[in-house]
Amino acid sequence: MQTYNLYRQFALNVKLTDKVTSVMRMFGLTTEKLTEQNTTHKCSLKIKPGDIVYITGPSGSGKTVLFNELEKEIRKSDRINLSQIQLPDNKALIDCINDDYLKGLRFLSTAGLNDCFCVLNSPARLSEGQKWRFKLAVALSAKKKFIFIDEFCSQLDRITAAVISYNVHRFAEKHNVTFILASSHDDMLADLLPDVLVIKNLSGPAKVIYKQKR
């Protein structure tokens, strides 16, 4: 088990234009009070291999900040981020998976891509939801210790999101791969069953809930 102490602070630094000064005067703010308003994001997480870490909260609460800070803590050789996976336009999905075709089909199926014509299509020509699921299949096949996914299942309909969440849970359990996920959606939790749930509110510290005692 590894403990990760995440910390990031953003200083409020704005140019004092006439409009800004007028707003400050309206709310009774001085320059000193304005510059003291720093936004701090911090959290301590205990993570075991094979854990699913799910960071959730409303838009603007700092989910992605914690997500990015945690990614920095992991060696590049040990992790893969879905957002960095490319979409080839010159070969079929099955040829994009670096494994034999049967294992490739399993990875694609786990990501919800099991239609023959879809598997034989090129990634760049898929729908947005299919593109996301293709990237997930590539990440699953990459044999990395950590898979990072921001906006997890956000582009999918909720039934598909539930199926993918269940598949990710089974994959993490079977292959001991750690998933770091972030999303404002919380309707997949019953299927995803995260080991570490991080709830980031608009104000106040993040709340960390562990499925089992650490």
C-alpha cells in the first residue's frame, strides 16, 4: 500500500481594472482581502495495487486538480492516460490492439466494442462514445500498473456506463491494475464499486471513503 499526499494551491491574481474595482467596491472587498483568497486542494490517499480510486464532485470543485496531482506521483512507465491515446485512421480496431486477435477481441469486448463491423472499422471513424471505448480497450491492453481516466464514462449513455463500470471493476480485480477515475457522475458507483471514493465539494476539504479498513 502506498500513501499519496496531494497538494496544489492557486493564488487569485487579477488585474485591477475599473470593472474589477467596481465589483470589489460593491461587495466591500479590499485589495488585501482579494489577494488572500487562495484556492487550496489537498488530499491524502492510501492506495493498494488493484484499487479503483474514484474522484467525484460538482463541476469546478477541483476533481481534475487532484486527478492531475496524483498522476504526477506515478512513474510514466507505470501509467497510461486515456486522453493521450491516439485514434489511427489507417487500420482496423483489432489491429490497433498490441496482442493476438483473440485477446484483442477480449479487450475490445470489455470496453463494450463487440460488434463485428465496429471491430473492423478504423478508430477515427467511430462515434464519440465508441472512440472513448476504443481508447479504454487500448489502455486495458497496455499492461500498465495504473490507468488514468478523467471524465470516466461521461460521454456514454447511462446503461452503457453501468456495463463498462462493472467490466472495469472485474478487470481491476482480475489483473491487479489500479484505476484512477474522475467524473461528476455518481450513478455508476454500485457497478464500479470503487475501493477509494474521493468526494470533492466546492468548498471544504475532500472527503475520502475507503471500502475496506486501511
